[in-house]
Amino acid sequence: MNRLSSILAVGMLVATVAACGGSTGGLGSVPTAAPIPSDEPGGQDLTPGPFDPASPSVTPSEAPGETPSNRPSAAPGGSAAPTPTPAPAGTTIVRAYFVLGGDPGTIGLVPVLREVPKTSAVARAAVNALLAGPTAAESGDRTMSSAIPDGTDLRGITIKNGIATVDLSTEFDSGGGSTSMQFRLAQVVYTLTQFSTVKSVTFQIEGHTVTVFGGEGIVLDEPQARTDYYDQLPSMFVDRPAYGAAIGNPGRVAGNANVFEATFRVTLIDAGGQTLVDQQVMATCGTGCRGTFDVSLQYTVSKGQWGTLRAYNLSAKDGTPEDIRDYPVWLTPAS
């Protein structure tokens, strides 16, 4: 059974983090912004803090203001969560896209940040970070996984006229059904199209261009773009901030959604489970189409701490929260 099969079997969203070490200095300081390649759209992400899974509940919270099931706990020994450390000099932050489990409507791609040695070959570095898979902390209880088979290697990558041609080893097209195949393609496409120089992706296996992928016969007769993999996104896809990253204050929340009447809500919850802000968000399109959103959340905390960003929808039937998706984020006092 591959890693994606394991995560889909979980069937419940569990996203647990806890700080496990960190910098010297006070808890109230804001993490230093890490450099992002100039060809990455959407501005900077802040350096993620270290985190490990705590003892999770397998049932997500049902109310938007309720203490989230993945609420970050204190560091081992009972001390408060430390301030995330800034990225060392000579490194670059890139994104890799994995699969976050949950109920129907919440399962889908999720971005995480990876710190890699500074390089001009940022696309290659991002793909290699993707092939390395989720960390042990991220994949605790199989919450986050990768559909890409173990042993897949990057043989080469070129970028020309907005198209990235990525050559992967034969392991990439082995094993798994159609769901796994679609997710692994989506992971590569989203990871590469984080860069403004890449609009779409052509796949090769062992140097041969793929037009029909795997035993499921997925047709790849043209370069693949993000829009080809909307079905591999949750109903509310948060692309910024990344999972486990610092959100800033005010915090930018951006992505796309396909929800009833294009509206849903985002909530910030502090380390004690208190709701800091609960805001309605409107996408540019909804009810059968996927529209973009980009909002700013202003909040108040007395010191830096792990918190939760929650995206959720209100049921058209009775107004109860549904499609709840939680993300650990580092909260900081306003500057």
C-alpha cells in the first residue's frame, strides 16, 4: 500500500504540531523573513518554526471557535513554544506540495516550506525536496503524505518558454490507482509552477516524454498546468501561508476555493484555543467554479506562539460548519 492509500484510509483530518526547540531570545520576537527566489509569485513566506507532533485527536473540531484538534502544544517538558529561527545565510526557502488527509472536501494538496542550500537551480531543489517526502513530524499518524512512490529520482529538468520538462525515474509511474496517479502528477505540477518562469509541466520517464501515464491511461498529450488538477485540491485551498509557517501580522491568507456562493470563513485561533479573528472571505467565483481569494487578517497576541488557521464553510442547509481544514501557523504580535 502506498503512502497516499494510507492517508486516505485515515478519513479524518488531523494536523498536529508542537514546538521542539528553537532560538534564544524572547518569545515575542517576530521571525525574520527568509529570502524567496525572485521568480516565485506572491511574495515572501516567513521561516517556519520547528515542530513535532503531539498526541492528536483523530476527530476534528466541529465549531469554528472550538479548540482545534491540531492545536499546537507546549514544547516537551512543558515550556512554551520557542520563536522560530530565521533561515541561515546561504539558504533559500522553496515550496513542496504534499497531500493532507481529511474528510471529503478537505483532502487535497498542501504547501510546506523547505530550506535548501542557496542555488540558482531552485526548480531542481524544489523537486528534490518534494521527492524527499514529508518529515516525520508532518506525517504523524499519516496525516500528511506523498503519492509519489519511494525511490523516485529526478534525472533532469529544463525550463523553456514557460514549460518545465521534468525527467523522473521509472518508479514515478509504478504502483497505485488513478487517485494516486493524479495526486503525484499534481504534486509535481504545483511544486514547479510556484515559480513565475514555469506555467506548465511536461513529464518524462527515463528520458522519454509521457503522453499516456501509468496503467490507468491518464492522457498527458499537452503540458500540464495547475488548472488541470483542481480536483486534487480541497474545496478551500490555502496556498499562503504554507502549512507550519509564520503568518505575519497582519497575516495574508491567499488561495482559491470552490464553495457555495463563493463565500466561506477563515479563523485564527491562539495557543490557548481562543478565537482571535473570524472573517468571511469571498472568492472571485463559486458554486461550481474555482475562484481566487486574498485577504488580510489583523489579530492581537501578547507574544509569539503556535496557533491555528482554520478555513471552513457554512452548510447551505443549516449553517453548521463543514469542510473544516486546520493549518498550524506561527502567530506574532503586531509590529
